[in-house]
Amino acid sequence: MQRLDPEKREAILNAAKQRLRKYGIQKTKMQEIAKDVGIAVGTLYLYFKNKNEVLIASLEAYGQQHIDYAEEILNSDKSSQEKLKSYIINRFRITEDINNSGSHAAELVRAVMKLKPDFVEEQSGWTRKNVLKILREGIENNLFCIDNLEQDVEVFLYSIGYFFPFATTKQYYQIEEKDLVMVIDWFIEKWSC
């Protein structure tokens, strides 16, 4: 069995992401991705059987990015309040980047949801788990006084959900980071001991 180069795989994914954002799924061809990377198309097919595999791998890389960044924040020396704010603001910025990444963002999101319908639920679960962990740490350190943690987490997540529209959703309002910060700060103030 041939050993595949992880750096080459990463280069393929980066080229594919750029091309998909610029041209969309239908106009992106495996041959063009290979050309962008500077490899033979046969080499590309050693890494990915088809465009769907490239899309799924891109999605998995995004998920891993979420996990890595969350762990970096969760393991930092920041206070629980700073961790909560950093974590949610980072999620917001990543979502904004995806939603503003080109005219094909909605097409890409629809394709990903078709290929991996449980992805949104996974992302929501990770977010919920990380917010719970941050709040529990704040409670243990007497920074947060929360009577009903499960309910407060649900209310918090529903409240910030407004700031995380799908790329497939037509936006009728302007979303600004400063407004999200205001909501997070409101909750932090309410939860502070």
C-alpha cells in the first residue's frame, strides 16, 4: 500500500477550498484542483476518489479546527468569562468567514448537509459541551453563580443563535460582532457572583 503525504493532502484541500469558493461545486473539476496543486490528476485520485470526498474532508478539517481552537481556549489561563467570550467570538468569526467566502457558500453548505446531514447537530453539540465546560469551571471558581445550569445554557445558546445564520438563509438584518459581544457581556454580568 502506498504511503500518502499529509502535506500534499493538505495542499489538495486548500486548493479545493479556494476553487470551490470561487467557482462552486459544478464548475470545480478534479483536474483543475490537481493543476492548482501541481500534481497529476492520478495522484489526486490516490487521495480522494471524487469531489464528494474532497468536500467531506474539507468539512472534517473545519470540524477539527473547531475542536483544536476550543481546546486551546479551554486549556488557557484565561478567566471563565474571557474563555466564554473568546470561544463564542471565534465561532462567530469562523461562521462569518464561511458565509462571506464567496457567492457559492450556500451551495457548499447545501452539498455538505446532503453528504453529512448530522454535521450541524455535531457542531451544535460541540458548542453546547464547550459552553457547559466553561460555565462549570466558572462555577467551581466562584466566578459564576448559576442556579439552573442546563436551562441557562439552553437560553444562552438560543440567544446567540441569532448571530449564526446558515449560509443558505437569506439575511434581512446586519449582524455585527459588537452586538454579539453585548449579548455575551449581558449573560456574563447576570451569571457573575
